[in-house]
Amino acid sequence: ENYAALEILNHYLRDVVGTASADPAEKVEMRPEDMHPFILFGSSFPKDKEYTQVCRNINQIKICMETGRTVILLNLENLYESLYDVLNQYYIYHGGSRYVDLGLQTHRVKCRVHENFKLILIAEKSTVYEKFPTPLINRLEKHFVLTSSVLVDWQQEVLEQLQNWTHQFSCVSRFKEGNAFVGYQKDTPAAVVFQATIQLQDMIKGEYFKDLEGLKQASVLGNIPLEELVEEEENSDVWKQAVLQLSQCLLLQTASPDAFVRLENTPLADQQAVLLKLYNDVQHHTSLEDFLQHHLSQSGLQGGLLLQVTTHSHLLSGEEVEQLGDVLGYRDHISWFLLQEFDTELDFFNKVSPAFQRDQVGSQDSLLIIQCDSGDSDGDLIACARYRIYDEGVKSIKQNIILECEGSTHVLFVIHLPQQSVGSSFVGFQGDPWVSAHIDDLRHINSDTVTLSEAMNMPISHLFLSPDSKVSHESERESSIAEQPQLEPSDQQLAQPHFQPKPKTLKKSGYYLRLHGCIQAAASRLQDSAKNKERATDRVKLLVELIPRSPAILDESTFHGTLVTHIHQLLKERESIRQDEKNWVLNEALSAKKLQSGGTFRNVIARKLRDVIIPIFAEIIALIDHNYNLDLVDPKTHDTPVTQFWLAMFRNPQVMHFSYADMSVREQVPGVGGRLAEEEFRCQLPFSWLVREAFEAQWDSAKSVAGNKTAQLYRQLYTLISETSIGSVLESVDEVYCEEFFQRYLHDFVRSVHKCNHKISDHTDMEYRLIEKALSDLTHSTEDFASID
């Protein structure tokens, strides 16, 4: 069916064939390395289809024929023509020995054939049906090998239970086993049962170091009475249960994280939390670093670990590999290569073989990382490299024994698979001696990264900013103030207006840390007028300065802290309105389109958060940048009176009454001047249009009480405004700045209510200034207005 069955053949041929003679007594005298079949995996490197490589392969087969060692041939379609006489068993007998011709194009070479020699040709079923010529198929004694065919009756029972469990785990909507388990093939459950049985058997014999950890994993699913395994027969219920649970653990190693989310819609919904705990906490799938630290700490295998990790994320860069080596303690003993960079198998061998030579790498353990891109289309190349690495590992063990060297070489294959690889011939579970696992995202989880467990248990508002993270942080604020230059009392009064709030800070955690990365996407949703296209660039520059890339703390007295608070509140309101968002993670996991476009499920979650946060962010920007309002914020210091007034207005939830229900969350949001129908202009008082609206809202009420008495009208209007949230902010302005703020408001008021029709801009500016001057003089000359306290 596929190459995963090769280990099954290797396991049984190891002691049955090889160079063993007909007399079992003679078998003990054979060298251990000769008892193993020689596996010749045809090279799939680009330049290994040439005549020179064919000669090398024929020579290796010739040696095995003469010594009687069994040969297993794989992926050698270009070689079978040279073995025509061997496959037809056209032997020539001379002097009690058998000889056969080996063909090398026009050349013929005679080779002696040992009486115990056997030739086994292995090919995938699809290759045989599609590529093998009929005469070649007719020459061979044919067997169709499935892992399930070597399982005994009680193992078949376990296999049936595992297949039912796999179906329940995977099959939701249009999703099948291949979507849940990466590299899943029809024969995978049987291979897993076979592997689990061998591990349990070797554990009881005390020969297999990983079984204790494997049983520890299995105990998460159910308590296994270990002491009973030794006493019970292998076909007992205790053994069946132990093999089934260990098989489930081995299969979960290759599971994708989105499959655990979909468990909510399966018969295994009640096991979701337990299985996810096993996946993350016991098997360590959160990152490659976590996975390697766990397995390297458990390693006690002579010759080192052989690990195959599949991933949907990008492969590691050279810098990331070096950082990984530092964390693992392999800084000077780590090497890495990209499999596609080699043209021939010899080039590959020359690069990787030094990592196995203890005289070069020393007595310390070393780590060899081999990465492969597009593993679904390079399955033969990966298999070729994998068996080459295995051979080098066997030689390394012998070398260490002879030279009495310490240290092992651990090998890690990192194979990138696209989400579209479901249904390909790639085999995710390899079986012993390889440890097969799937790590969806190789990168380490940062403070701004949303984990799967968090996403499944929290709404988006909590993922953006958890309310539990609010803390008192007066000491940090005091220390930052202490570092500022000391001012004179009079200067301090000017530098610290009355509306300076008591600082609040938040811990550094949550998706809000990525808000800086959302600036461009949010700003691009704003649509400015044709005559004001440069505003888009200026707006982005301002926001980049105002929103830190990596804030050490989140201070709610700053622009960034207030913006985060507003977004957080709007997210909470959104969740109360949209009840369908309660299962947002499940909806993402059920969307095949989003899974394919996102790559890793961690990225799918991040995209969902961006899709929710960015429209809200854009709507807030559109409001606070009305009439170039953002230009009034000084990104370098918040000590200027205008900036502090700006932040005081922005911070007040009653002033900035953002409401998700009132937001239309549009693809294109009107930019500068888009909120009102007035002409665009650069405001001078922060949020002056809100101040004007507040006065206009109270004007009719004040007039109805005061009647035609001007002084009483002003007093009543003052009283009503003072009771509003905007009035409280206005009252906090120091008297020193009242005249300046009044002139700023007058500038904005005139331009918002009066429209000039001059075509020459100088004339327009002059008219506005004349009106401002007249209103200012009128206001200051009004005795009633001046008498107001």
C-alpha cells in the first residue's frame, strides 16, 4: 500500500532470512549486521538518474548476491532492466556455484549467486499499477503487503476498535481521517497497533526505553495496570486495552490541533479536555523547542533519536536554528541542511556523515536537522534520505562500541506539508525506530500569541485583553516621574493640568500587543477625499508613533492604553450582540477554506482576531481623526496642554461614546471630514465638533428656562454643560489656558458653521479670520458673559 509497511517486512525478515542457512544452529555464527536485510532505496535526488549511479547500485547488489545477504529494492525503476536475468532466475551452474548475468546497458557482467540470496522488490501499489510493465510483473512472485495482514487475531480486534475511535475522532462534516491525522493512510492504524505491541513487549523485556514514557502517556486516557501486563497473556483484555490506549497516544502524535476543536461535534466530545491535555502537556506539541526538550531529556537510546516532524508552518531559518541550539544546549553541536539543496545522494552523504563521526563531533551529543519543503511532492526523496540516515546511525553505533566513544547523534527531519496535502501519498507515521509527530507551528509561543487552549476557553475580548490582568502599578509610574527633570513649582503647575488621571497599567499579555501590526490594515480601510490623498500616509505615520511596537506596560493614561480599552469594550459589546460568536473557534476549525488559506491553526486564530479587531480599530480612527484631529496629539510627549486635553477627552467613555451597535463596520470608512457634512479643515481644539454638539444639545433647554434674558441664558447653559461629561473635562482645563482654548474653539466653530465661496484660498482665510475677530471682540465685550463665575 505504501512504504510504511517496510518496517513490518524488516522486522520479520531480520531473524528469518538474511544470511541464515537451512540449519538453525548455523544462524548463531552469523554476524549481526549480516542478519539484517540490505535495503537499497533508489535515490530520488535530481542528478542520481545517471549511468554512474546505476553502476553503484548494481555493484551493491552484486556484493549481496555473492555474500548471500537479502536485498530489498525500493524506488529503483531505472534498475530493473539490468536485473532481467536475475528476476527470471536464468542461472548458469559451474563448479557447484550459480552465476547470473547483470546488464549495464550493452555490457554484461557475470556474478556468483549465493544459495541463500533473496531479492525482494518493493513498490507502492499505485506505482506497480501505473508504471511497471506487464513482463516485469509476470517475472515476480507477487505479494500484496498490508500491515494489517501480519496482525494476529487479538490485534485485529484492537485494530477494529482503533479504527472506530479514529473515525469518531475525525469524521465531522466533510472532514475525514486525513484531515485530523497528518499523513494518514489506510494502513496507518494497523502500523500503529503493530508498533504499540512491539513497544509493550520490549518494555516487559526491559529493552525499550521509550515504553515507560509511552505508558505514562496512555495513562492519561485510562489507568493501565502495569503489573498485570507481565502476568497476563497477550490476548487478554488487559493487553488489548493497553495496546489500544498506547495506539491512541501514538496516533495522536500526528494529529492536527484543529481536529481537537472539532471534537466538540463528535461522540468524543466528553474527552476533548483530556485529549487536549495529553496533546499539549504530555506530548508537547506547542512548539518544536518544547517537543525537542522533552524528547532529548528522555533519550537513552544508543545511537541517538530519529525524529520526523511534519508542520504546516514555514521551515526554520538559519538564525532560528542557532537560537534553538542555544536553548537546547547544542550551540556548537548542531547542524542543519535543506534536503532540496543536494543534487546527488553522494552530496547528501558527504554533508551528513561527519555528524555521525565521533572523532569529529566529540563525545557530546549532537543534533542534525534536515528540513524539506513540499514534503507531499517529495515523498520518495524524503524516504531515500531517511533510510540513508538510518544506515549512518547503525554504523555510528558500531563505531562507538569499537572506539568506546560516548555521545549520540540525534536526527530531526522537519517536513513542511501544505494543508492541501490531505489525500497525498505522504506517510506521517513511520514506526520504529522513528518517532513521528506533527507540530502545527514550529515557533515558540510569545506573550502576544493566542494558544489553542486559551482560544477554546475565552471570548475574543478576553484574548485581546484579559480583565484579570489589571494591576496597580504606581511604583513604575512614580519611578518614571522621578526620572524626569525637576521643575519649579510654577512650571509644574503648567506641565501638570488638573485633568491628569491616576495612572493604571496592565500586564504585558494579550493580543493587544499586536495592535501595532494592525495599523496599516486598519488605516487602509479609511477612504479620504481625492484632494486629500496624502492624509492616508500621514495618518499611518502618526499611529506608528503613538502605538508602540512592544509596550513594556500598558498605561491607560496614554493614547495606546486608552485605544486598547475602547477596543476591548467594543469587543465585549459585540459578543453580547452576536450570539453566534460563542463558538467562533469551532467555526474556524470547520471551515476548510480558512484552514487551507491560514496554513497553521495558530495563524487561522490570529487571522480571525485581526478580522474582528481591525474593522473596529478603523472605525475608531475614522472618528478620532475627524478634521485632522490626530495631528493635535504630540507622540513624543503627553505633557503639552493640548495633548493632555486630547487624551482626557479620548479617555472619557461618556465623551467618546463608542457603540458597536452604531458601528456599521464597513470595508471603506470615510476619512477626514467624513463624519459631518461640513467642509474639511484642520481643527485646533481636540474634538471641537463634540464640544459644539454638546453646547447645541443644551441650548434649547437653557433657552427655555432663561427666556430672553442673556445673562441668565449664559448661566443656565454653563450649569447644564457643567453637568455633562464634556463639561467636566472643560472645567479641568487650567485657567492659564482658557483663552488659548477659547480661540482654538472659535477657529473650529467658524469653519464648521460658515462656508466661504471664494475660489482664492487667501480670500477664504481672510474672511474666516475677520469673522473670528468679530466674534471674539463681541464675546469679550459682553458684560453679562464676563460676569459669569
